[in-house]
Amino acid sequence: MRINRILLSAPLVVVALVIQVTVLARLQLPGAVPDLLLLVVLGLALVYGHVAGALIGFFAGLLADVAPPSDHAIGRYALVLCVIGYVAGLTKPDSGQHRSATVPLMVVIGAALGSTLMYAGVGSLVGDTAARHVGLVGLLLSATLYDLLLAPFAVPLVMALARRTEHEALVGDGSGSPSGTSGSRDGGYGWLTTGTGLKASRGAMKSVRTGARIGSQRGGLLGKSARDKVGRIKGVKRL
């Protein structure tokens, strides 16, 4: 990933995890806990694409796995967010920007349902039966509801920040090359102009010299003819 993406993604992931652990997890809401970390990963994946989305999701999930008060196997949430980030990044259009909020909204709904199902499925594989006691249906409904309520405040802000960093990086790359290109072109044109001026001045000097030679030759011929005429006149007088 680019440096500007890492510099933006790391603080956002850390802040989202801190808010989720210290604030959202202590609200004692029925069912699931609002997943702000998931929304941050979705916002970044929608702008950066599937590769960056998978990487950001993996490291964000791994950080959530080791952060206290984690009570599940390490790597469980990293796998979930890695897959979610990859799939969400696949919805990025070729133009780089979604034309409406319909696709991001559908991505949030699908991610809320998919992450809950995957988390519960991986938990059943490793022997975690907490989802059975709470109720899978209740977890799905509550997770989707909480994420949809929180998404309008988190996802657009994350996407705007991500697009701003991408735009600044493109402007920085574009502003450097055109100016250098124009400078080289101006320099090239100036060099050609200077060379043309020198050639023109040299041509003028050659023409002046040629004219002087022709003038001197004409002067010599006129002088010779004048002397011949004078000699003839003197010869006639002597006769």
C-alpha cells in the first residue's frame, strides 16, 4: 500500500477500536455490539479497493483480537475482517467514486450480516458456543440495526478522508511531472530559438561578406575599365 494510505488507515483503526472498546461495548445494548471497526474497514475498502481492503481488514481484526478484553482465539476476527474488506473493495467502481449511496448502504448491510455469520461460524469450529446462547437471529438483527444506525456518521467521513488523501497524492504526482515537462520543453524551445538566431546572424554576416566581395569586384572592374578609357584617350591625343 501507499504511505499515505497507511498513515490514514492506522490512526482511524486505532481510534475506532478505542471507541468501540471503551464506549460502545459498555452501553450494554441488547444483542450485538455496534461494530465501528467494521465500518472503518468498509469505508477504506470502498475507496482503496479490494487489495488494500483485505490488508486493512486483516490488521484491524488482528489488533482487535489482541486488544483487551478479548475473549476469543487470536486471528478469528482478523479472518472475518480480511474477507469483508476484500469483498467490499470489489464494489469499487472503475471511476473510483460511487454515484449514489445505494451501493455503500448495501455493502454495510451485507457486511453486518456476513461478519456476524462468519464470526459465529469460525467460533463454532473452534468450540465457541456463545452465539448459540445469545441467539444467532438476535445477533444478526441487532448487528445489522446498530451498524446501519452508525454507518451514516462513520462511513461517509472515512470515505471523504480517504478520497482526500488519494486526491492529494495524485495532485502531487501530477503537478511534478507537468511542470518538469513544460520546463524541459521551454528549455528545448529556447535552445532551438537561440541556435536559430545564431544561424541567422552567421548567415547575415556571410551575406554581408559576399556583398562586400561582389562590391569590391565590381569596383575593381569599374576602375580597370576607367583606366582603359583614360589610356585610350591619352593615346589618341598623342597621335
